[in-house]
Amino acid sequence: MTRRALEKPTETILVAVLLAALSVPALGHPEHGADDGGIVKHPSETGNYVRLDDVDFSASGTVTGILVNRSGDILRDVRLLVRYNWHWRNELEPGDDSPARSSYFTIAKDVPALGTVPFRYTPSPPLPIRADGHFSPSIEVARYTQVRLKKVLRKIER
């Protein structure tokens, strides 16, 4: 710690508080509350709640798999990101027209609590067939809305 920092601890505390405040999401941020009372989740938060199983990419680029909801809440508007990375046969002299692309698609169904939903995505237009390289596709959960189920308490009268 520098001598100046020791002389002005108030400045040091103020800077620390400001840095901490910047790292906390704003309460009114639009992605922290959906119209239906859900909470929108981002990829960094999906590991505990959502999993993609049995993912398969065909030669044409069609991807299939199963979306697994590992939470006790309904998942809605699950958006997946499919990337078709292109690897040139000769990386030292790549071409000018890389066919690489990325696409988002949304699962049409709600994923029930602790349930699964199969998915299928076919790129449009289709991936080109080329001899100057190959695609290496990948898929990930981009975001989703987690709809919390409300517990209903009943008063039993005797």
C-alpha cells in the first residue's frame, strides 16, 4: 500500500465501494425480470440448471439433442446458439470467403421442471459443401427465462 493511500483511507474505501457497485447488476435491469415474473439467465449461470444431452451434428449441419432442465422451475424461451466455425485446409493461406456463421434459435416449448425437451435445428440456407476446409460446429445455451413456481399454502380448517 502506498503512503498516499494510508493518508486518505476515505478515498480508498470510496473507490472500493464504487468498484463493487459496478460489478453488481442494476436492480432495474430489463434482463433481470421478464413480464411473466421470470428471471432471465445468461450462459455463465446455466451450468446448474440447463444441460444439452445427446447432441448430434449431421454432415448437412442439422443439430439435434435433448434440452435437460435440472431445476425445479419451468424454463421458457430457451435460446440456443449454434456456431459453424470454418477451418481452412491451408490456414497459412486462407481464402477470402469464409462460410463460417452463427445462428440463434429458440425452443418453441416450455421445459417443465426437472423435464426434458428434444430439439432440432437445420441451418437455412444449408451449409455449403466445399473442398477447401471443413466446419466444426458447436452449440450452447445463450439464455433462458426461469419461471419460478409459486408455492400454494392451504389452510385446513377442522
